[in-house]
Amino acid sequence: MNGAESLIAAAVSCGIEVCLANPGTTELPLVNAMDSVPGLRGILCLHENVATGAADGYARMAGKPAMCLLHTGPGLANGLTNLHNARRANSPIVNVIGEHASWHRDTDPLLASNIAHLAGWASHHVATCTSPEHIAIDMAGAVNAAWQSGGQIATLIFPHDFQLAPVETTSSVALEATKNTFSPERVGAAAKALKASKTALLLGGEGLSKTGLRLAGRTAAATNSELICDTFFSRMERGVDAPAVRKLPYFPDEALALTGQYERVIIVGTRRPVAFFGYPGMPSFMTSDEQTVLLTGADEDTLGALQALVDELDAPDEIRSSSGGVPDRQTGKLDATTLSLTIARLQPDNAIMMDEALTVGIPYFEASGCAPNFSHLMLTGGAIGQGPSSATGAAIACPDRKVINFQSDGCGAYSVQALWTQARENLDVLTIIANNQSYNILNVEMQRAGLQEPGPIARSMAGLDNPGLEWAKIGEGMGVPSVRVDNVADLEKAIERTLAEKGPRLIEAVMS
Amino acid sequence: MNGAESLIAAAVSCGIEVCLANPGTTELPLVNAMDSVPGLRGILCLHENVATGAADGYARMAGKPAMCLLHTGPGLANGLTNLHNARRANSPIVNVIGEHASWHRDTDPLLASNIAHLAGWASHHVATCTSPEHIAIDMAGAVNAAWQSGGQIATLIFPHDFQLAPVETTSSVALEATKNTFSPERVGAAAKALKASKTALLLGGEGLSKTGLRLAGRTAAATNSELICDTFFSRMERGVDAPAVRKLPYFPDEALALTGQYERVIIVGTRRPVAFFGYPGMPSFMTSDEQTVLLTGADEDTLGALQALVDELDAPDEIRSSSGGVPDRQTGKLDATTLSLTIARLQPDNAIMMDEALTVGIPYFEASGCAPNFSHLMLTGGAIGQGPSSATGAAIACPDRKVINFQSDGCGAYSVQALWTQARENLDVLTIIANNQSYNILNVEMQRAGLQEPGPIARSMAGLDNPGLEWAKIGEGMGVPSVRVDNVADLEKAIERTLAEKGPRLIEAVMS
């Protein structure tokens, strides 16, 4: 057994099943070890941000980390933005980075860089293997780190010569048991607020799981309080059986208008809400100090705290569901409303929705409240281009569920390479591109900043219309059967047809 | 005038003409300032690595820095790998990164990260604006830093509230004069080696400019020595009027076989050669301590040193040119040889060749020695995916020259978004994709490691054939007229037709 095989064996024994990879020469022993040590499924990605974004989607749906195999510093650099998103989602991920041979590194070969420095930007745990005999322990340490604090990013740097070096078979490695806790005092304070004041529970993390939402819904029904979710959540179990939840709006004036309706806002499985950007004259926090009551952060035992809260309130097993039903059939042109409502109307039972539709997707959240039960994933860290990659990872985790990637064009253009991995692995992902030929959020921000008449350069920086991206061609070039539609009737037909099939498909929805 | 306008005015007064941008909300005041303060051409890129790679290609051809405008930490993260390549090319680049409003940053909004830490990975100079009144000085400092040491990466972080803040008109800013020097003692030592020993000059940086090559060629002809260039050079002036130069091979056994032919190797405008990767049993350096004679590094006055050397040797104004002539017409299937030789045979006078063809392009260097004069650019830092982006920047710098991007498929898949900017700006770039449906370098490395029979996972990690990328469709989807060919005759016709036209074109050359 060599060092590379020792690492793969350790990964498998720690429960890692999937390796999302874009390897180079410094990772070849690890690639070969995946053949000689069984148990790890290697999946090739044509860009490292696809690998890390897929690992995020996988973690959200599988509830466990995948391994990313990346090529030295630049390979890690290319995957950083989806690690940033994963960090904000509390998704566990283990990165293994090949490094130059230890005896060669100090000569500063062209591909060399300070990998540990780079990894520190988006990793909670960074380690460099200094002995092949120790790599199994190093790998177990990285996997353990990924499991801590509700989900972390761990990065392990592994020099090429140590991968090739023979190792004695080491003692077996295993995960440490981890157990988060909650504060009974905070449960008591939350119960008091719920009984005494007009209150909302602001939910994130485990608070948006099926169990968490049921407990929060019982709490809300028993106390006549309301549920709000984070603007950008990692995963939320939604649909007809879930309680009614309002989403915290993106813009601070709208968010403050919502939170201002309550005397107390109880933070559950997340943190006190912060405006996505700072706007002149607006506060940073979307709740006041006096309003804010912390039940649990993302790194605490939110389900335990919610159960204790339900027990303390003696809340019946009843919730208030969303009202309004499935949206009516739409007609005519494609805009944010008709596109969002048509998807919400047609999505099948048990779907996974990877939602990076941004401005186009705003109507979708409310429209989908009474859809068949589904898992709703969102962009979490604001680093755009996550959708196609995380949809890929979600489909790897859940091969029996249909994944829909409702995707804005500007964001999708960052990570078209994910489509190729979907084709290669025949993943059951339907990508619906909302093609409005713009970074529309910039137009909205310009209007909000009072710029009714931006100059020609400013206008051009938000416009993707010259030339327009032809997504159906790009999809076909990446190996995904693709179709272009420009009205609701054709969109409906395309969705119905592709949902009846298995495997990756792309619908380019050209908006008016 | 606000802070953003003050920065743009400073950039223009320091000679910056081009801004490669992928802005977001935190950069909108700077975007608007490009309209209100004239002199900076804003060019939108759909991925930050296109912006930074284009800035590198621009710097190599324009001889001056462009500005990259990137969106907070994740925007910089996406552009890092081409900054790594630019660092290895000694290309001057000035990055301006928008940051959250200074009063908002400490609340850790979702998009927040440690930008200065991240920038340090690939920047020589990192500064954060702490006062809007000082931003013009900060910007001049960044531009000055970019000009130092033969070309550097400078990164300036600019909070959103300081962009919006009013500033008094500041005193004008200007560049400090910079002047590199050389060592007369080292010139004397080099002359002595040239007279006494069988010697080669290993050229990089300014040694590969038109002037540098002429002086080095005169030196070689006068002393019966030979010229070698770096394996991966930033820019080399080549073709029928240039002296004969051999390229240092990529693999260390082959590189050592070449350098072993000489008693002395004089390093000119570059550094002592280091193997790209460390291989067991091979040294890191490709010259021995005894062989190595340093004339100048990349941060010294190489042209001055070469002129002094020519003077000391009293070398006549004569050089030895490449022999062999333009390649013969090829026939049959497309392979590395027929593809490389056909491009070398047909390339027009005064072309710019951005060469990221890797294994497919190996025959190209020798084949193009007698081509019409051209500028040859290569991938410099090993972070693949530079070609389409740097070709874009070269075309921005030199609108009257034809740019050819000879591009491997595996590398090109990293940065397909560059094609869109070529279409949008109607840049005169002909992209020729060598489609061998593999990361072929990995196959070569596996064979060299003695793995004649890699396992199925290892084989799959080098194969891009399932599904094959259809580059002509991807090109069309990005707005570039594209054609697919699979034999030499059709390739010739396609090259001849596209060279006669202006504007971006793509030829997908499917190899057998």
C-alpha cells in the first residue's frame, strides 16, 4: 500500500463515497488508488468550481461530505467560490489537494503557490501531510473536522512523493462521535417571548428540515406566531405538507417591513439576519437588539431545542399550512411571474429544486408553497454560478429523485461545464434557464440607487444581450439534450415532456 | 466628484486605458464613474478568470497594465488562476475589488470574506482604501506597483461607501519613473564563458523581445553558441527574421539532454530552469550549479545587459536564422503533427499566436520557426484555461493584428466564456480547438509513470470522450461563428476562409 492508497482507504472507512475530481499530474497516484482501493466513486468535472459546488449540493442532500480532488493551488483557487457558498451553507466538504513533491517544492516550480494560505480563505481546517505513514490519520482528521459545528470545510494538502511512498498498513481510522447541544435557558426565554409577545421564528439550517419545520410549525400554531425563513437557505423541506413560512426579503427596506410586524424575532438554527449589502441610511441588522431572541445558531442542536420548546409549550401536533393552492395555468409570454408559476405548477412530487433564479425567481417561493413536497436548495453565499454545480451534486446524492435547476442566465454562464458532468453521469437533472439576457439584479440596484438613466458603459455592464447567449446550443455542445422556448405554452410542453424522461435535459426559456 | 470618480480619474491619468470587468452591486459607483469620467474602456466578461486572463494577454501585447474590476472576495477568487499565470509571466495588472460598505463589513454579510488575505496569494501589492480622499493616491500606488520589478500584480480594495463619498479634487497623480539595472560584472562573466566554453543562452522575458533576440542572436553567432528559450514563455518574437532558438523541453529527461550539451548555460531575463514537476530520480534544476551563469533575472535590465555583452564581444550585426522553411502541405487525418504544421504553414504575417495547445502543440514550435514574423504567447503558470482569455486581451491591445488561439480542448473547457467577450467586442480572434477528447497530458504522465494499464477510474479521469464536447455548438452558443472539421483539407479551407475575414471565428479540429 502506498500513501495515496492509504488516504483512499481512510476516506472510505470514514464513510466517504464520492470523489468529485479534476486531477492533474500531482494527483495521479490518488487517481490510481481509486482503482486499487474500492469504495470511492470518482466523478470527473471540467472545472473545479463544478467539483466543489457539486460537493455542496451532495452534502445538502446526502447529509455527509464528499471528497474533492483538486490540482495544487490553482485547482483549489478555481474551486474557491463554491467553497465560499458551501461555508455559508454549513455543508461538510473534504478537499484533498495534490502538492509538488516535498523535495521539489522549494525550487518554486511554475505551478507552485502557497496552498495552505489559499485554503485558509474558505476552510475551517487546513492541514498538510508531512509523512506518508500519517496520511490515514490526517484524512480522518479532515473528515472529522468536516463534521464539526454543523458542517465545515476541511482541506488536506498531500505532496506527490508521499502519495507514492510505501506505508505500513496503519491502524484503522474512524470518526469521532460529535454531539451538538442547546441551551435550556434560551428555550425558556423563547417560550416566554412566544407567550407574551407578537413573535416570529426566523428559521435556518436544521430549523428548515422536515422535523425542524414540523416542530416550528407546531410552536407557531400553538402560540399564534409566524414562521420566517432565511433569504438564502441551504435546504428547506417545502410543499403541501409543510407549514406556512414567509421568506425574509432580500432588500433591507422590505425585510425591515416584515420583521417590524413582530415584537420579538426568535433566531432558530441560523444567525441574526444581516442585509446582503449595506445601503446608505439603512441598518446592517434586520432585527433590532430588543427584538432579537437567540434560540440556536447553526452549530447547535436546533432539533433538540425545538423539541424542548414544543414540550414546554405543550403544543398540539397541528400546523398551519400554506394557503392558495397550486398556481393556475399561465398563458402568453414568459416573464418572472409566468415562468415561476409554471414551474411551481408542474414540478413533480419529491423533486429537488436547486434555485439560482435570483430576480426571475422571486415569485417562485410563494407560488410553490402548495406544490407537491420537495426539497428547496438556494444559492447561499452570493457567489453566483452555484446552481448547475450543486444540482449536479444533489442528483448524485439522490439518483431516484428528479432535480430541477431553476437557473438565471447570468449566474449559469459561470458554470456551464456542470452540464457535461450531468451528461457523463446521466444525472436526472432538468435545467431551466431563465434567459433575460441581463445581470438584471444590477439594473434593479441601479434603479434603487436613483440612477434612472445609467450611462452607456453602466448599461452595457448589466446587459448580456449583445450577443445573446444561446443556451440550447451550449447545452447540446456539453452533451445535454436541449430545447429553446419563448412562450408559456411551449414551456409547459417542454417541461411535461422532459419530466417524463430520465437523464439530463435543458430548457432555455427566453423571456420577453 | 465622488471616490469612485476619483479612482477612475487617477487610473486614466496613470495611463490605464482598459477596464476588464465583472462588476456587482459593490462596484456600481465605479461602473457609473466610467461614464462620468472619460478615458477608460469598459469591457464586460462573463467570468472573472476571463477578465484577469485578458488583462494578462493585454499586458503582454500592450506593454502596460489594464485594470480588472471584480466583485468582492468571490469575484477575485474566480480570477485567481489567471493572476497566477500573469504573475509567472511578469505581466503588470491592477485589480480593483469592491468591498462592502466599511460600516457594514463587520456584521459579516453572506458575501463577505477576507479579501486582503485572498489577494495576497497572487498579488505583489495589496492595499485597502481607508479614506475616500486618499483613493487617487492609493490607485497611483497600485499602478506604480504594477510597473515594478518587470511587471507585478497589484490589488486595491475599495469599500462601497468610500466610492460614494464626495471628495475634494485631489492633486494630480502620476507614475514614478522606474529604471531597472544590470550587473557589469555578470556581463563580464558571461562574455568569458562564451569565449571559453561551449555555451547556450537560456532566454526569457525581455530576452525574447525583438531587440533582445537580435542582441542574443548576434552574441550566439559571434561566439558559435546557441539560443534556448524557456519552456513556457510570456511572449516571444518569432518567425523568419528571428534567430534560431530551441525550446527547453517540458520533461526533465529531455531538458537535461539538451542542457547537457553545453558546458555553460547563461540565464538571460529569466531564472535557472526548474522541472515543471518533480519526478523520482530526477533533479529539480535543469542545469547544474557549475553550468549556470546568471546574466539577468526577469526584474533586471536585460536589454542593457545584452547590449553590453554585444559591445564587449564586438559581435557583428549578424544572426543565424531558423532553417527548414515553412512546412509542406499536409494531408489526411488531423493529429498533433498535421494540425500544428498546417497552422504554421497558413498563419499570416504579423499574427499573434496564443498557444495553449499543450501536447497537441508540441510540433508547432519547431514548425513555425520560418513562419512570417509573429508574436508567440504561451501558458506561463500551468494553471490551464488561459488561452481564450489571453487571446481576448491580446486582440484588445492590437486591434490591427490577427490573433490565433491554438487551444487544447481540455484547457479550453475552463474558459469558454471568453468567446462571448470576443463576440461582443468583435475581436479579431481565430480560435482553433484541438479536440482530442482527453486531458492527454495525463495519459502521457501515466505512461511515463509506468502505468501501461490504468484502471477504469484512472482512464475515465483523463477522458473527455463521454460525451465529447461539441465545440462548434458551444462557440455558436457564445455568439462566435464556428465550424467543425475532421481532416486536413477541410481544416485548410476553414483556416483560409476565416483568415480572410475579420472578427471572432472558431474552428473545431476533431483529431483521430
